[in-house]
Amino acid sequence: MAPRNDAVVDGEATAASDPEWTTYGLILGSGLVSAGLAAYEIVPASVTPLVRDSLGIGSTRVGLIVGAMFGTAVLASLPAGAVLDRTDSRRMMAAAVLSLFVAGIWGWVAGRAGAYWPLIASRVVGGAAYVVVWNAGIDIVSRAVAPDRRATAVGIFTASGPVGFALGQSTGPLVAARLGWPAIFPAYTGLALVGFVLFWSTSRGLGGARADAPTLSEFGTVLRSRSVWLAGALGFLSYALYLFVNSWGSSYLTDEIELSLALSGAVVAVFPAVGVVSRAASGLLSDRVFGGRRQPVLLGSFAVAAPLVLAFTRLESVPVLVGALFCAGFAIQLTLGLSFTYVRELVETNVAATAVAFQTSVGLAGAFVSPIAGGAVVDAAGLDAAFLVAGALAVAGIVLAWRAPEPG
């Protein structure tokens, strides 16, 4: 993944003069920041029964604690992308890390006081931090490597999401048992700080605004592209499935299979954890196995996930459930790993960052809606019905992926 020697590649600055280890350090550092935010993002889902009982709220309102970050990201992603095109992305990353510290402490104080809406407000701050880190990370990593290795580099960066999700799902119950459930909110800020130090030291020269920042008219071409909207729809469905299983898989194992909260969290952690391999491998599969074609990977992602999600509540053996979570997690996250490279390739280079911001916004809309809508279905009809609805979304993904065009 060595950087190119060119000062500019496809209109984007690269880390041409830096040694190869600097490029790896940049990806690792930005990935650790993202992983810390992802752990903060999902960790309430690992202790849903504790939060529900402590605050005296229903499943839908618990789902909003998880979903509030994604709702914020939906609204903030496109403005954040526009700002990142015109300002210093490194400094924006610094501001985002500071915001995470504020959100973590605020959430801890609100949780201890039993203050639901201040807790939601802290999650909104965390959502703004998350979308800046995500868009800035993809933008800077894309600038740092050559185009023929960009899908692999971006796939590795996006693997920070499942790393953080697995960390939050598996350790959240342990943190809650030892320090009380409100402590889950500031618990993962240290990881983001370590990552930021590494990111800051390896990203010099990569954060500034590009000379070819898109005009308002060029920005509009992204929103008018049917291919971009189709890529966004695939991202919406993938994120909806991903967050649904992350949010309600633990509750199913606790309520229906009668596993302990800690054990169910560890089992569900398999689902995001496999994304470390899946997201990083998505680009390699597309580039090496399918000769640069993107559509077969997208189609296979939903084709494998659909029957596994539909059949999930019919499985009673814990080893079989772990296997189903592993396979479904791998399949769903193939799209999450590839879609950000895919959408960049559907537009001109100077609006690529805008396309990524759009993909983030539409995709995270699915992540925002999923825990809340899932909670409403659970309250109304139970977990079996909720998993059937999620399976139907995967079937819809098969139909859309079949129509997905190849870039170029």
C-alpha cells in the first residue's frame, strides 16, 4: 500500500514524500479514532435491559439512544463533507475528538442523573463527531494512496467500524457491571485519543482543502445521479441490517434463548467483529477475484445475508447461532466496505468527497431508522416478526444489487 511518487493523483494530493510506514500509521491512527467512536456509538445496545429498567423507558426510546447518533450523522454528513472540502481536515478531526470527550462525560453525568433528554443531546454531539471523523478519514486515506490500492486502503479504514462495534458489544456489559451503566459513555475515549496522536503525526500535508473543490453546480450533479442514489440505497439497506442485528440480537439471545447479558453480548460481538476481515477483503475480492467489477460483490453480500437473517429466530443451538451471526456479519459488511469506494467511482474526481458524504448520509439514515423501527416492531409484534422484516430488507437489497451498474 505504498504511496505513489506523484504529487497529485487524479486531482488529489498524496503523501508522496513520506515513507511507507507513515501511510500505514495514518490508516491505523485514523482507524483507532473511528473505532473509539464506533464503540461509543453502539455500546448502549449491549446493555439495553439495564438502560430500560434504570430509566423506566420502552424499547423504542432505548432504540433512540442508539439511533440518535445516526440521525445526527444523516443531517450533518453533507454539510460536513462540504466543509471538509474547503477547510483543514486534520483540524476538523481534532475538533471531533474533543467533541467525543465532551459527549462522553455529558452522557455519563446525564445517565447517573436519570436525565433521558440530556443523554440524547450528548449522543447528538457524539453523532456530529462521528460523521466528521468518518468523512475526513475516508477523504485523507484516499488522498494518501495510489488509485489502484485505494479500495483496499479505504476498506481497511472502514474496518474500524466493526472493531469498535465488537469492542463496545463485548466489553459494555463488563464496564456496566463494574462501574455502572452510565460509565459506558466515556469508557472508549482513550482509544480515540491514542489514535488521534498517531493520526496527527502521520497526516501532515494531507488535511488542506483541495484546489478543485466542487462548485454548487457540480455538487448538484451528485444529487441528480441515479447511480449515486442506487449506491446510497444499497448503503441504506446494509446499515439498516447491520444496526438491527447489533441492536436487537443481544435482546433476542437474552429474552428468548435465556443467555446471560454478558454472554449474549459476547456472542453478538461476533457479528460486527467479522467485519474486520469482511470490509478489508471487499476491495480485494472486487479487484482480484472479479477483475475490478463491483456488482458481484454487492449482489453476493445480500444474497448470502437474506436467508440467514430470515432464519435467525428459528435457530436454537448457540453454536449454530454464532455461525449464522458470523456468516451474516461477513456478508452484510462486504457492501459496507465496498460502497464508499464504489460511489466515488460513479462520479467525477472533484466531487468524489461529496459523493462519499452523500453515501454516508443516506447509509446512516438506515442506521438511524433501524434501531427505532426495530424497537417499535418488537413492542408491537415481538422479536420473531422484527427479524422477518429485517430479512425482507435483505431481499430488497438483492433486487437493487442486481441492477447496480459498474463504474466507468
